[in-house]
Amino acid sequence: MRLLTIILLSFTWLSAYAGDNNSYVLFDYIRGEDGNKACLRLPRGAAEVKAVLYCHQNMTEEVLFRSEEFCHKMDSLGVAMAFVQNGSQNWDITKGCQERFDSIMTDFAIGTEHPEIATAPVIPFGHSAQATFPWNFAAWNNDRTLCIISYHGDAPRTNLCGYGRENLEWGRTRNIDRIPGLMIEGEYEWWEARVRPALAFRMMYPDSRISFLCDAGKGHFDLSPETQDYIARFIAKALADPRPEGGAYLSRWLEDGTESADPHDMFWYQDDEMVELTRARYRQSYGKKMQYLSAKINGEMLVYNPDSHIKLNAPRPGDEFTVEPVFTDSTRCEISQDHAAVRPRVVILSGPVIQTGEYTFRYNPDYFGKDPRRLWSGITLCLEADGDDTYKSAVQELNLR
């Protein structure tokens, strides 16, 4: 017997300092995994849910839920936002993920009194270790998928899955033909072997609709406002034309700023507007100098470890603390004056924390992503600085254990 508990909660993610409240409906579902939650944000002001952005918890999925601007964009589109703990990384239906998904969506539909959610189009979104599941979800839910977003992640049917194990075979009958799919890879995490399978897939399956964005001036962990806006536009165009016949094409990102004329190097885009938006993102970074960031925690400079997945690490210094970003040289050890004339910022990526001021934070163990069964590695923040005519934008992640 399945038990369902519905809890109505309202959270202030960014406190009075930065933002508006977002209202969520939290669902506890029990299938031998006590404590796991599925969280749904209904679009404000929308009488009907047009689609559901469906995320599995990894890291930057949380950025979208904390982003007031992105939530407002989803409101205007009538898109609900689902956040699911402990989701399948590869969408292996032999492990019960399909039944679990169907159950969650049914629970959402009943609990919110929005019956359309039970059959609404789905936008699978995943970051890094969760970036393979969106493609595989679509292959097994072709008629249900509106569009696909693999963020700082993977190509469809890639041999380099973000979770580090083998991918699934789709078989001879499954495909994602004409479903708009978007792969995003950060400039500072660039790995050619991740990009090539996306180009190969597009050539092998001519009815596929694979878009690509090099997240110019960005890394693996961040999800900037301009990238959030790009994703929102991609979703809006998919809602307007869910199975596009035509489209436009643009050369893959090349670091020297040139564009290839080789059709094997071309990605598909929904229209000329998305092509120009992509070009504009690339121009922000071409030919500019690097700038670098580190941070002081309560006044103490952090140690940079180039061999660590997250390069800056420290214990959490109490329940109230300050994270001050500073510009450095390339070693991230020495303060530098070689940088754009901008003020760097600190952005919450994931974990139990509230931002109370520009550089001040408070530990919050009861935030919406809390999972009693998960051993959290800590609070993950991102230091960010915009670029200018001379310097590229800069990002640097840090983890507080």
C-alpha cells in the first residue's frame, strides 16, 4: 500500500535581502525509501499546467528553484517544476524508475487538484551525474517528452556518462526523433570527447533535433542568469512548436572564434533567433583574457587544490559565516589586480544554506532538498565575476563540509 503525505510549505530562499517567496507542494512517497521527497512548484497565475520541468537532485537543479527570475519565466509559460530526490541516473526501467515516475506524477495531479499533470508533457533536466537520464527518459517516453535538457553533461547515447558507468542500449525501435534536445557544456570544463558523440548522433539520426550551447566563460558547477534565460527560451520555443519540421544550423563552438562550414560540425537550432543568441554567447568570450577567483571564509584565505573535483574546500565555520570572493592570479593563491572592473558575487548552488546578505550566509538544515538518507558532502557555492571588453567571466566553485 502506497502512503502519500502532502505538506504545504512556503520558503524564502534568498531571505529579505534578495528575493521573493516561492510556494511549493512537498510530497513524501514511501516505496521502501523513507525520507525521499518529490517537490512540485506550480506556476503562479496559471490556471492550467502546460508542462512539467522534471529534475533529479544532483546539484545545479537547485539553482533553478532558487532563481526568482527563472521561476517567473516558468510562471509565464505555465510550466510546473518538479524536484525529485534519489532519481535514476540512467533511466533503467528494469529498476522501477518508470513506475516511480508515473506514481509521482499521479500524486502531483491528485494532491494539487491539477489532473492535467498526470499526462502533461515533461521536460527532463539533469546536471552532471544526472545529465544522461534526460536523453534516456525521452527514448522511453517519446510521446510524453516536450524537450530535453542535458546540462553540463552528456550527448545522447554517449559512451561518457556523467555518472561514470555504461550507458543503456535503446534497442532498434526507440528514438528521440524531432524532440528538441539541448546539450550544454561549459567552456572551462571542455572535453572534446563529450561533444563528438552529440555531432555523431545528429548525423546518424537525421530526424533528431540536437542543439548545443558552449556555456562560454562558465565552468561545470555554475548556472548563470544568461544561461537560465537561454534554457527558458528553448523551453518556450518547444512549447510553441513541440515537434519542429524545420530549423536553423550553426557551427559547433571553436575556441578561435571561427565557424566551420563542415555539415558534420553543425548543430540544429529551433530558429535564427536561437542561432544568434548562441553566437552572442560565444562572442562574450572569444579572444579575451582569463581572470581568476578565490575566497576568504570569515577572513581566512582558502587553499586551492587543483586535483580536487571541487577545488576550494573548507569546514563549515559555524551556523553564521561570511564568504568574500577575491580576485587572484592563476594559482588562486595570490591577490591580483588583473581583472575586470566588476564586483564578484557568491551564488548558492546546493545544500542547506540561506544567503542573508551580499557575502553572508546562515546554515539551514530544513531546506527543501533535505534528504535524511543522503550523506551530504556539504554546502556548495559558486564565486562568479562578469567579464568586460578585456576579460572573460570567471567562476570558481567551493564546498563547505
